[in-house]
Amino acid sequence: MLKNYFWIISGKARLNIISFLLILFFTVIISCKKDPPLTTTGGVPNQVKIHLKHLVDNNPIAYDTIQFVNAAGNHFSVERLNYYLSNITFNTSDGRQFIDHNVHYVDGRDSTTLTITISNPGTGHVVSFSALLGVPSERDTFGLLPNTMANQNMFWPENLGGGYHFMKMEGSFTSGITSYGYAMHLGKPGFQSLLQGNAEIYLNGVSHELDFNMNMNEIFKNPYTYDLDLDGNYTMGDTLLMRRISNNACDMCSIIQTR
């Protein structure tokens, strides 16, 4: 009956009905599609690239040479620099936070670990950043991170609490005319350092690049002037020395937008 009715109405009315049905069909199809991620005009997903730059004060780290001086007057070198950077957080002007929950392993001598790419972090006016130097406590159980050689080498001994090293900074220093080794190691929950820095970017579909300038000399000063001669040249397992280094490290990161 409906079929017969359709054909007896005027041609113009039939055309209007068909047009309405087509519009309804395509509206439903379009409304069911997922919104694509924000992209730049070049088709690259909205992302932030973080380039890690390791410095001693204003000087790029040159490894294996005693040429740097800390606040206590110790002359020292850097021969190893390994750490984790995690929970990188974008803080917006309206109080929102975008958190990258990945744990990023960094080797100062391995350029493949010195760029962190965060895709689709969100949208908004970002005014500051924070990050954790170390592994979040809920993931600081050995075996929870991927079973790579790098992560295995960051193992924190079970008799000292287990989990992972948060940082290893090692090298040599001179005391008088004699050279000694040092190892500034951090580990165990509660000894992570919260790094903070200000940088203003707009996450609106345009990719950005930032330099995280990591001044490794900060671990020896502010609030505590750490003397490798007097305080000790090995921190692993010593809660007092690790607390001093952990507190000092909070000021080590400054941020510069490069694009």
C-alpha cells in the first residue's frame, strides 16, 4: 500500500522525499565517524618533541675529562649519565593537565634516547611543565618495565629495596693531586625528583619542539652544597646523601621552546 502511495504522489514530492532520505543517510554516516587527531597542515599528528640537552652550567657535557667545577670547588668529570624521565605533564592556563604516563630511559651518550616524542597530548594553552626524575613508585618493581638490556642495567639491588635506579651519574674528581671515582645514584620510592619549568605553547594542531636543558651541576647545589670530598663520593643506599641529591636535582631542568 505504501509502495503504491509513493508512486501516485507528484514527481516533485517524490524528489523531495528521496533528497530527505539521502541527507538523513549521510548525516548518520558522518556522525558515526571518529574525529581525527589534530594535525598540522602537513598532515603530521599534533605532537610535542622534547630534546634533552645535558649541560654543566652553560657548557655541554664533554665526557671523560675532568674539566668541570661544582659549587663546593670539586673538579670533576662525567663518564656515565643514565636516568629515567616519567610522568611528563603539560599544565594549562585553565588548570588542566595532560600527562604522558610513559617511562623514558635516557643515556646521555646515546643520541637515540635524547628525543622524546609525545603525540596528541591534548589542546590548550600550556604555561608550564613538570616531570619525574625516576620511575613512579607504582611501577618501581623490577620487571614491570620492558625487559631491555638498558632497563636490566638499571636494576636496584633487592637488599636495598629493589626496583630500578632512578639516576646514575658517575665520573672522576680530584682531591689534592689524587683522582678518585664518584657515583651519584638515586633509587627507592620517595627519592624521585620533581622537575618543573615554565614554557608557553599553544596546543592547537601545530607541532612544537622544546629543549629540556638538564644542568647536571645542579645536583651538587641548592639547597645543599654537596662536597664530594666531605659528604661522600658514593650515594647508593645512603638515605641522607640520596635525599640531598634528590632535593638538589629538582632545579636541574630549564625549558626553551625551539619551534
